[in-house]
Amino acid sequence: MKSNAPLISVVIPVYKAENCLDELYRRLVKALETVSPNFEIVLVEDCGGDKSWEVIERLSRQDKRVKGIQFSRNFGQHYGITAGLDYCDGDWTVVMDCDLQDRPEEIPRLYAKALDGYDIVLARRGQRQDPLLKRFTSWVFYKLFSYLADIEYDGETGNFRIMSRKVVESFRTMREQLRFFGGLVQWMGFPTDSIEVEHAERHEGNSSYTFAKLWKLATETIIAYSDKPLRLAVRFGFMMAFFAFCYGVYALIRATVYGVPILGWSSLIVSLYFIGGIIIAILGILGIYLGKTFDESKKRPLYIVRRATFDEKN
């Protein structure tokens, strides 16, 4: 750690946020200075196609406590968080979103709670200011994730949290391609607590997470954290085989004991198609796991930085 390391780093992935960055910076500075003037704000621009990077460059010139990083292309929110954690220097690190639904005014409360002896303090959203459909899909995702990954994950918490330097350094050692920030942090098992915070409405615009993106994130995250889908597929296969065997015995007894002829060409064809579909689905699950293993074996970098404002300062 650097000798002049800031007390608090704030890591924020930025995507299509040109119109809220100035307000975000203003509120962050006001909130952080109530704790210490020794802080840094790390803004990771994920190539949203707007003028966010120009705003970040301007803020960085105005205030040396602002560090800007821009990716070479769009990598995704969780990769942006990873990059920010790789480059931050604070004794404590806050991770939050850029749309001001995570209120900067809650940071002093997170820090105060962390001083009670916790390495991680989560911001628990008491009442989410999101559309009903998004709240429902998030609830389904976290329920499925908790079940399939065998991790008790609180769906009322998002990325907003504060973490000790020890947690950040441990997080840096985990370089798997499939990234789910909250799951990775929870897996480490450091002492954790949470506080209730106010969840604000978006400053402007709509969430960039469409249903298709949420579905992709959900499937990739579950596959990355658990082999339970494979084990469930095996159980289902054995269960289908058992029921088929029982029905075969039943049909044979009816034919031999009671003389009931074995009929049902249509049901036979339907059964074959059904079993065939199940087999193809299971093979598809296996293929996905193999594909992700292949991706991991390439050892490609998690992200590529195009430019960074602190390089220009140095």
C-alpha cells in the first residue's frame, strides 16, 4: 500500500452517465469530506458511447482526487468494478452505482458501521425505487442464485457497500472470467454486517439492464458459481428412468395377467420426443460448462484499459 494512501476510495462503474456525473461528484465530495478530506474517486467508463469520458477527464483536471479509467470496449458492470478495485489505493473502499440510486450521503454511515469491527458493510435497500418488473426479476434471480449456488445471498443488497483493504486485496486474487461482484465478495466470508439505507430514484433515464441481459447474467452467474444444475440434471435423469421402468413393469403385468394389449403408438412417439428433448437439454448444460471451462483456459485479461487520467498526471 502507498504511504500516502487515501482513507477511502470510491469505485464507480460508469455507463451512459454524462448527465449525472457532475451531481454525483458534488454529492460525493460533500459526503466524503465529513469523514476525511483524504479520499479518491475512481470512475471506470465502460464505453457507453456518450460523453461520460469527457466529463471524467474534466473532473480529474479539476480535482486530483478523481481517477478516471476508460475501457477499450464495453466489458460490463462487474468488470468495471473489478478494474476500479485493481487501481484503488484506499484503506477502505466503497463500491456504488453511478445513477445516484445509491446515495453518497450514506457513505459516512457505512464507514461508521465498519469501524465497529466489520470488514464488509452492505447497504440494504429497504424499499427499492425500481419498476415492479425489475424488482420481480431481481427477486427471482437471487432466489435461484441462492438455491443453485448454495449461498445465502440477500437480494435486498446490491453493489453498494464498504470493504476493508484486506477484502479488496483478496478480491484481486480472484481472476475468473465470469464475474459477479457480490457473489465473489460473499464467498470470501469476511465479517459482514448491513445497514438500512434509502434507495433513491434514478437521476435520469432507464436501467441499461434489459430482460435479456438479466437472463444472460443470471445463467452465467449460476454456472460460474455452482455445478448444481449438472447434479440436478443427473437426478432428473435417474428419476425419469425410474418412472419409465415402473410404467414398463405396470404395462407388462397388465398384458400378461389381465390380457390387456399394449397400445399407444402416439404416446410412444410423444414419449420419445420428450425423452429426446430432455437428453438434448442435459447435453446443452454440459456443453455450456465445457464452453466456460474453455474460456477460462485461454487466460485472457478480464478487461483492457484504453486510457487513464492518472497516467497523464504521472
